[in-house]
Amino acid sequence: MYSVAELAESFGVSRTPVREALIDLAARGIVRFERNRGVRVTQSSPHDLQEIFQLRLMLEVPATRLAVSTMNDDQIAALQRTFDDLKTATKNADDLDYWASDRAFHSAIISVLDNGRLETFVDVLRDSILVRSATSAGRTRSLEDITREHESIMKMIAARNADGAAEAMRAHLQHTADLLIEHETGTSR
């Protein structure tokens, strides 16, 4: 349990920026305010992960299909550069750069649709997973394995195969969900 005052003192800042940051984190489901007690970091459960990935599947798969059907050559080239950054981060085994590139890749696909609400909502869902340190990288698969899944998506997009790209996105998200839930529950599917 944390209080705004304690956090502000710990960071050497006033309460206002701490309170604003906590409100943002609460909106993302990362922390929860408890009346007269302070703020608590929320814990993930297998059910939380299932809900998050159900939403990501419902949003990102059709968004990928629609985005690919409307992408122009410049957008595909920009996405390829983003994917190349992901490959470089994989080669360098740079986790921070990798996850930033992973986020940029997914965001670049969705951004084609020019729907800020969709972009924000997917970002919040991603944050809900990453902030809890829920990752399959290094546990059940390597960065190279994850990059190969992204490569399947990129190949379908470069071929302008909207259905193939959507299916590759679905397979990637479902595989990630299955591995994370398996890790959380300690079971194999």
C-alpha cells in the first residue's frame, strides 16, 4: 500500500504530479485507489490475462485486416522499417529496445486506421500486461521466436494479404496468451 505523500517524498516532487500519474495508472488498471488507505498495485490473474487477450483479439485481428486492405506503399515501407528495428533489437538481445519496437510494430499497423481511441485502448491493454511483468520471452520462448511470429504478419502485409495478415496476428496473439496463462497457472494446454 502506498500513499501519495510517501511517493511524492520518495521521488522528491510535489503531490500533484504523483497524484496525476497514479490517476493515469488507475485508469489503465495498474493501480487501485483504496479509500482512506492509499493506492495498491493490482495483481494479475489468469482470468485477467484471458480478458485482456480476448479484447486484443477482438480489436487487433479485424483492425489488422482493415489496415492491410487500406495500406499504401509508404505505409508498408514504414512498417517494414519498424519490423527491421525489431529484428535489430532481437539480434542485439536488447529487451527494452525490443519491447519498444514490438509496441511500435503493433501500433504502426493500427495507426493506419487513424482511430486514436483504438490505438489508446490497445496501448492500455498492452500496458496492463507488461507492467505486471507478464512476458513469455525468456521463459517459454525466445525473442527470436516472437520475432518470427511478427515476421509472418509482416510477410502477409507486404503481400497485401489482409486475411493472411489477420490470421497471422490472431495466431501471434493467441500463442502469446496461451503461454502467459500457462505460466500463470503452472499448467500446460
